Amino acid sequence: MKLLDLFERIVVLTLMGFMMVAVFLATIEVGVILWQEMMKPPFLLLNVQEMMQVFGFILMVVIGLELLETIKAYLCKHEIHVEVVLLVALVAVARKVIILDYKTVTPDMMFAVAALVLAMSAGFYIVRRALAPGRQRNPAPPQD
């Protein structure tokens, strides 16, 4: 069992290192892209398509940070936080919605994305409500 625990710890630390490098490089890439887009004429102005590209990269960095937090929680407590995983998935879908090219997306794809957002939002709400400490579902009525 000790060998298995050591192996698991090495794998998790390796993944954490990879995520740190990936998030760092993605942050640098966001800065480079933002700089390049702002240096194009018209100077210091971004059009909507360029802003969507920058926002997509920023959300990708946020997703990486949340995944890093999930790995850290697993390393420290040996548990995966479902709430964080659902939040990461919601941010990933939000990123996809932001960068979608609405001219080429079919109505079926839009309905599928909407259903996915609704399902994950409902799942997040249910998990959050179930895990909320100290909340009472049926509080006693106040005494007069």
C-alpha cells in the first residue's frame, strides 16, 4: 500500500507541475496575443473578434487554475471536489459559448449547448445545496 501511495503522490505532483507550466505558458500567451492585437491598426483598439479571442484565452487560464486547485485538493485531502469540477466544466462551456462563430453554428448545436449549460447549472446547484454546511432544508417556524 505504501508503494501505491508513493506512486499516486508522484503522479499527482507530476500532473501539478505540468499544470503549473501550462497555466504559466498560457498566461504569457494571453499577454502576447493581447499585445499583438493592440499594436495592429487601429492602435490600442480591439474589434469584437479580437476581444473574443482574448477572452477565450483568459477563460482558458482560469480553467487551468481551477484544475490546478482540484489537483491540489486531491493531493492534500485525497478527495475530488465535485463542486469545483462542475464549476470548471461550466467555465469551459462558457468559454466555448463566447468563442462560437454564430454564423456557422447550426440550431441543433445551439440547443445542445443550451441543454448542456442548463444540465450542468442544475447539477452545480444541486451539489452546492447538498454540500452547504449548516443549511436546514425545513427550518422550524419562528416562535411568537
